[in-house]
Amino acid sequence: MNGYSSPVVPRGCLAFLAAAAGAAAAAGLAFGLFGLIFGFVIAALHVLFLAAPLYWWIEYYRRPSPGVVLLASALIGTLPALIILKPGSEWADITGALLLCGLCGVCGGLAFWLVLRPDRQ
């Protein structure tokens, strides 16, 4: 026993919540209060259905490094937007939106990494 009591909320849940909050904060910087609120809902859905399963899959095969987590989080932020925006759109029209979504994903992944820190477990 290391002297710490068992947390009420497991650290993994806090890390996933931090990922959603980090991505929402990036959206809030770009779009204001609406972006913050709407961004948190969208980011929470990304975390629940994409990030958590992908992280557990990666963790099953290897210890995740910061680079792997940030790359995966950029893809998690970008791919759903690509699927929604690409049909009938030109690449030049959606590049800015995809970069913003990727940045939101990276911000969420960084927040996740800073809370969970699997390299220190």
C-alpha cells in the first residue's frame, strides 16, 4: 500500500473527462461560449465511442507513448469530421475545418495524457 486511499473516481475516468474538456477548450477558443458547450458534448461522444476503445486496444498491445496518444487523438478529432464534411466538398473548402478538428483532438489527447500519465504507472 502506498499510503493513498482509493479515489472516488478512477483516474482513467478523470483522464477521459479531461480529454473531452481539453478538446472543448480548444473549440471554445475558436468559437466562444457556444463552441465550448457544443464542443464538450461532441468531444465527450468522441471520447466515449472512439478514444476509450482505441486507447484500450492500443494499451492491450503496448504501453502507449505520448506520440502514439497524440497521433491517435488527432485522428480521432479529424476522421469523423472528414466523414461528415467530405461528400461533395472540395479539399480546399474543408482543410481549415479538418485542421481545427485535429487541433481539438490533440488538445484532448494532451489533457488525457497529462492526467493519466501511463508512463508513470
